[in-house]
Amino acid sequence: MTLILALDFGGTKLAAALVNVGSRKWLRYERRLSPVNADASTDLEIMRSLIYSLLQDTKPAAIGVSFGGPVDASTGMVRLSHHVAGWENIPLKALLEEEFGVSVGVDNDANIAALGEHRFGAGQGYDSLFYITVSTGVGGGWILNGQPWRGAGGMAGEIGHIVVDPAGPVCLCGKRGCVERLASGPYMAQNVREILEKEPQRRGGLRDGEILRGLVGDDLTLLTGQLVSEAAAAGDDLAKEILHKAAWALGVGIGNVANLMNPQRFVLGGGVTKAGENFWRVVRQVARETALAEVDFEIVPAVLGDDAPLWGGVAIASTMTINE
């Protein structure tokens, strides 16, 4: 029995899973939220406890790791996390290899999730796809000619930082109007919060922010992208406006990428893509309007859900066991 251990260091959650090579079902699975004010050492400690809980007395043949931030996949060095402090230049591959005595592969979450969807999900049978994750941030991962494409310095796929509105709000990266600044969950919540703080009785409409306020009991610090989606579905006009802008930004980004690289499929995963049929309709329509008429592509939901990075970890670790 050959066991693969897959790990996912997300922006807000940590997950680990164990699987038999060739199986499509987890043998064991653990998931924990990253604590508020977490740093690299707390995340590593929590992940170690998840790993030992999963492994019990067994040893995996290899470990595949998804990390929510820039990674040098050739060395397994984490460059930084945009959401958790203390991850600057952490040799994650070396740390895990030293502790567990097996080969470890590490890559960023979007590249790994792209590999997971290509091998096990919505990308099966396709030579080219672009996977986009829309959650804490917006990232992308390429599969070209059946293989991951990471770019010269490992930074390919950063659709979150394509500028779609040069006069828009400032993003974490310092630029204005990035896809991530308009479409990611935390930024959608921030956009709503700023409007409601500025305009407590915004245009006086009962459906204009009132449902949002009701969901958080008037404590605007509790707003999340998920709640914005729920409020939009319930008919809150402000939430619908913010969600429409998010879908528009994503659609413009996708249409431009379609023109540039012409992949067969765009596979969308992450929390914000559970935002309902109207969100998907706007994304598809705007992408189609942005791309040239001759550029053919599909936009489909990821099928592995939140587990796409873990299944990508399985894919990368399985390759390592075959190559050894």
C-alpha cells in the first residue's frame, strides 16, 4: 500500500489528507482554521499536529504541498504569504523532508489546484486550461500541453493583479483596480463596509444595505465575501452592485487572458464562485464581450471544490513516487 500525504496551507485554513495511490477517496482528512493573528510558526505547529494525527504509525511515500503565496517550486522555498506573517523565505520543502524523511513537492495553491483539476477534476482530457481561484485572493495556474507552466521565475498566472480599472481602489500590491481588489472575498466585504460607514442610510432604500446589516447585526466588521453573496441572493441592492462589479472584473481579466493565451478551458474555483447563477452569467458575458469573437473558450466551475489544492498535492507527490 503506497500512501500519499497532501497538505494545504491556505490563507485562512489548514488542511491535510492521506490517500492510497490510485484511489479517489481520502483515507483520512483533517482541516483546521488558521487562528486570527497566526504566523508561520503557529501554522507549522498546527499542520504538524494534523500530520501526526493522520499518519498514526504509517509513513507516506511522498508529500505534496499547496501553499497560499509565491513559492519557488524548484527549491520548495516559500517566498512569502500575503495573508500570514513570518513566511518570508521559509524552506518548507527542506523542513518537511528533514522531519519525515520522504520526498516533498511544494508549489503555490493556484498551480497545484490547476494540476489537481487537470488530473482529477474539470480539466480531465484537456491539453490546456487556466485555473482561477477566487477566495481570500485571486490567483491562477496554467496547464499547457498537459504540463504545469510556472513561467521563468515561477510567477505565471497572476490574473489577480491584471489591472482592469486603472482609476479603481488601491490593491495590496500597490496598483489600482486589480482583479483581486474588486473580486476577492475580503475586498468585496471591505468595499461594502466602506460604503455603509460613509452612508449609514444609503439612499434610504430598505433593500440597499439593510439585508447586509441584518446579517451582521449592524457590526460591519463581521462582513465577509460569503455574506455579500448571501445578501445579494436575498435581494440586497448594494450587495448585488458589489457582486456585479466583482463578476465584471473577473470577466474582463478572463477575456484578456483568452486573447493572450487561448486555452481551451477556464476552470473557476474558490469561495466567491459559489456566488450564484447571476455571478456566473456576468462573468461569462463580460469575458465573451472582452475576448475576440474568433477566440473560443469555456468557463466552467471547478469540481474538486476546496479540495483542489489537496488533490494537486496528490498529483505532484504521485509523480515523485513514479520518478524515483
